[in-house]
Amino acid sequence: MDLHLRKLTYFVGATIDGFIAAPDGGFDFFMAYSTEDYVLHMTAEYADTVPTPARAAAGIADAPNSRFDTVLMGRGTYATGLPAGLTSPYAHLRQIVLSRSLTTSPDPAVEVAAEDPVALVRKLKQEDGLGIWLCGGGDLAGRLLPEIDELIVKQYPVVAGTGIPLFRADFSPRTFRLTDSRVFEGGNLVLTYAKALDRIRPEQPEQQPRV
């Protein structure tokens, strides 16, 4: 792997049982766990992921991008803000919606791409810039799994039972290495994983001599 390439990071909230949203795409049930220590950590460490309309209230309206300068979204993820008129949720980033059914962009600041997501990400990685943030959803994450270099899961202490999964993909185990973990007052965690270059092989049971 070329260490000079830009990194693709899947940064997303999820339940204990691995769902990033309700079946209808809603994720309001996560808000109950946004304690003060958690919000302060998010705005300090991941300011680039705060939606543009909320940045002023968080006191980071003019904060320069430090981790990401590009965000990728599937149509379902992007559509959650449209009923509220939020057509450009991350105006401080380059916004790309990957969709074959959305033919025109609702906002001039948002690009719509119908090309293969893997090909697009490989092209973006070759360009100069900061990291690339994969915002969601599960279908797009499943297609881009081979290209994800870092996985940051904001795990909330709730079991959903069903919903939109963290990844929707065929069975294909891939190894990630835990590089950091934080616990907050609300019981939520932030877990950071890096893609392991080598698959971890389970230890083989010691062979016993035959008698």
C-alpha cells in the first residue's frame, strides 16, 4: 500500500448490535447519549464531521479542516436532510453523493456521481488533499469495504434489533486492528480501527501424538 495516498475513513455512529439507523433511516435515538464530555470531544477531534449549520453553535464555524476535506454519501444518507431543506449539509467539505438514481443535484455545492464507488475512491486517493470521510450508508460502505483504511465507530449503548446495518455486504471477513478507544459518561464509546495489512490467523490446536 502506498503510504502517501489519501486515507478513506468510515466514521459513523452505530448501536451495540451494529445498526447505523432505524429501518426508515432515522437516527434521532442516538441523540440521548450526546453528553457534554462526548460533544466536546467530537467538536475538538472531529470538527470536520459537524454539519455546517451546527458549526456556529459549536463555536467552530471558522475552524479549518484538519482531518477531512471530502465527504462521500449514499443517496439514502444524503436524503435524510432534504425534508428540512438541508441540501448542502457539509458545505465546508467537498460533497459527493454516489447514486445512479439521482440524476441531478439539488444543490450546486453537491456533486452527484453515478460511477463505480471503488473506482471513484481510488481516483480520489490519488489526488492531493486531506482524508476522505465515508459518511454512510450501509450499502455504500459494503461496496467500499475493500478501500476502507480506517473505521471509527461511535458506538452507543443501545440495541436496535433491526435497521440499516453498519455494512451490507456479502460474507467476506476482513481484519481491522483496534488503535484507540474512548469511553464517555453516557456509556457510548468511540472505537478506532485501522485496516490490518495481514489477516490474523487463528492459532492451530497443538497436535497430540498418536498412541
